[in-house]
Amino acid sequence: MSSSAVATSRSIANVSQVTALINTLSKLPRKANLLWYLVLGGLFLDAYSNAALGAGLSPMTKELTLSPTQVGVLTATAPAIAILFNPAGGWLAARIGRVKPLIAAKAIAALGAVLTATAGSFEAVWFGRGLVGIAYGIDFAVAMALLAEYTPAKLRGRLNLWQSVWYVATTVNLALTLLFYNLGVSVEIWRWSVGSAGVFAIALLVLQVVFLAESPSWLATKGRLPEAAKSLRRIYGFEVTPGTAADEDVPAQERKIGFRQAGVLFRKPYLPRTFLSTAISLTQSMQYFAVGWYLPVISLAIFGQQFQTATLGSMIFNVAGIVGGALSAYFGRKIGLRVSSAIGYAFAFAILLMMGLGFGKLPIAIGFLLPFLFIFFHSAGPGANGKSIAALSYRSDIRTLGTGVTGMLGSFGSVIGLYVFPQIKEAMGLGPTIALLAVVPFLGLVSCLLVRWDPTRSGVDPDDEEIAIKFAGSAA
């Protein structure tokens, strides 16, 4: 047993006691750490699957003779379907647990990758990408919630590591695509890129089936205390026994959670938290996808028109995201998620103004440095924080509803970034469009200044907060 685990046996009678026990840890035991990164691996797969199509979009368009409209539909399919399956995945996880939806998402992702890689028509590719969108929507809502429930309070900043993993996955996909290119794969390179996502999905499916353990917090909210005790022992090495809760001491352990209960996210004390996590998720998504859409163009302009040099250029830009995403966990721990988001927005606002107003006039070195810095401050600040704040702001029985609903609302930002801003660009030109885009991080900054909530600085676990609210109501 890990030295960090509790050696003496104790009793657990409710979810508050479960989370309090986990929060006694200053670091995760080896087994818990393995499971933590295994869940994070699902987010790697989500990012990899999203990048897989983009890396081979041009050769796929040539091979299947796709029209611009069809290309746009394929690009939109996965994120659009994810909008619907974010809350669906959250609802499902609130009803049947965290692990089953995560495993189902890997199976769906593998099937979608195989269908896309072997497709011979637009319709087949579209269907495969639809399955990828379903998997992405389910997995992201559930994985962030499970990571929050696995993580002690002192380590909550590490949830932001998902942002670094996102850029690592994109870079790995670019590197493999470059490898396939050098091996002589030509027009069918997109099939190799998408097919490799299926290999990752199957490997992760097997590992999660074998190793993942259900969230003890969720089990406790369902009154399944013997299973919660078993899960605590399996994950952390805690020796605990299930207790019996007196009705007057704790909230009801079994709650029926459905879409009707999502209304609690928009009432006190959760309304400000829902507003902040949604605002950050929406604005960071808008600014990233709008600017990210033009990064390949910038890369081609700087590194040349050849596939190899342009791909290497895109990988260099992703380095900024990897470093920034890794540092976001540090910043989240040191200054909090809200403040680090505000600082990131402030830099993004200034950089976008300089990029837009100086477009076509700046030296090549500055033209490269500005988007590199934008990606860094985006990933180090708001890029990760919307989803992390949502995962940490709600009590266990509604946590996946919170991550699902705010994820759905935030996903509209990707649609706006990918499709509304290109339309503005056609009417105004790229420089003015980028300058106009600076209003997005400005609005994100204002949101962070208006709402003072920060789950890493509140000092109260949401499950403990539920107990306090009940006691206050009883006293009144």
C-alpha cells in the first residue's frame, strides 16, 4: 500500500466524507496516478481524432473530388454533433456512472475512425466523422468530471494538463502524417492519419476496460457505499468500511438526475459558476478556432509551400500550446484559474490587435512571433480553464451535467470561430477580421473580472457545501 494512503480503517457514510478522505492526500498514489493519466488519455484521443482529418483534408478532397460545401460539412460534422452529445454524455454519466460512458466513447471512436479510413464516398466519411463527434462529445464531458473526482483539492490545478495533452496529440498526428508522407504514401495519406486514430482508440479501450475504477464520489451520491469503499481501496489504498447515514445528518444519498435537474445549474449558488465557465469556454473556443484556422496559412507563408516544411511549421506553433498548457497547471495552482484566465485574455487581446492592425506590414519574424505568443498565452490561460472550472464547481451528483451543459454552450464558440469569422474575412479581409476578433478575449476578460468565483480558491468542496446548505435550511 502507498505510504500516502490511510492505514487505519474508518467509516464512510456520505459523499462529503468520501471527498474529504480524498482531499487528505497531498499527492496521488501510484495506482491513482495511473488511472488519472488513463482518463486523460481519452482527451488525447479526442484531440488526435479532431486533428486527424485536418492533416489529410487536402489529399482527401482530391481523392474523393469533394466540393467546397462538402468539405465544410465534413469539417463541421464532429464539433456540431459534439454539441448535442456533451449534455447527453453528462446526463448518462449522472445516471449510470463515469466509466461505462467513457468505455462506450472509445468503442464509438474506434468504429468512426475505421469507417472514415476505409470510406470511398462523401457519405461514408460523413457518417464516420459523425461517430467521432458522438465519442468526442461524450468523452470530454465525462472525463473532466472523473478527473476532478479522482483529484485531491491540493492538486486541482493539474486538471489543466488536458490543454497540453491536446497540443501534444495534434503534434503527434502531424509527426505521423509526416512519417507516412516520407514513406511514400501520397494521395491516401489521410486514410493513414485517420486510421491511426482508430489504433489509439482500440488500445485505450482495452486499457480502460481493464484498469478504470468507478468514481467513489458518484457511488456515494447513489448510496452505494460498499462499492464506494471498494473503489477507494482500489484507487488510493484507503482501508474504509461503509457506514450508515442518519437522515437528519446528511442529504438524501440517492438522487434521480435527469435533464430536468439541469435547471439547478442556473440557480444559486451555481449560476455565477455556470456563467463564468461557459463564458470562458465560449470565448476561448471562438478565439482559438478563428485564429487556428489561419495558422496553416501563416505557416505556409513563413516556412514555404512544400508539405514537409509547412507541416513542420505547424508543429512549431503547437510547441507553444504544449508549453503553455503544461504551465497552465502551475499557474492555476499558484494564482487560481480565474486570474490566470484574465491574464491570458489580456495578452490575447493585445496580440490580436497587433496582428490585425499590422497585418501585411510586420517583419516576418514578428509575423511568426505574434501567433506563437497568442497560442502560448491562450493555452496557459483561458484555453484550459473553462472546462476545469466547470469540472470543479459542482457537487458530485450534478458534476457531469455541469460539464456537459457548459461544454455544449462553449462548443458553439468553435462553430462561430470556424464559420462566422471566415464569412467576415471574405467581406473585410484577414487583417481587419483579426483586429475585430480582439473583442472576444476582451469579453472573456470582462467576464473574469465580473465573476469572482474560483474553485481553487473557495476553500469549500462543493459536496461539503451541499451539507452546509442543508444544515442552514434546517436551522432556519
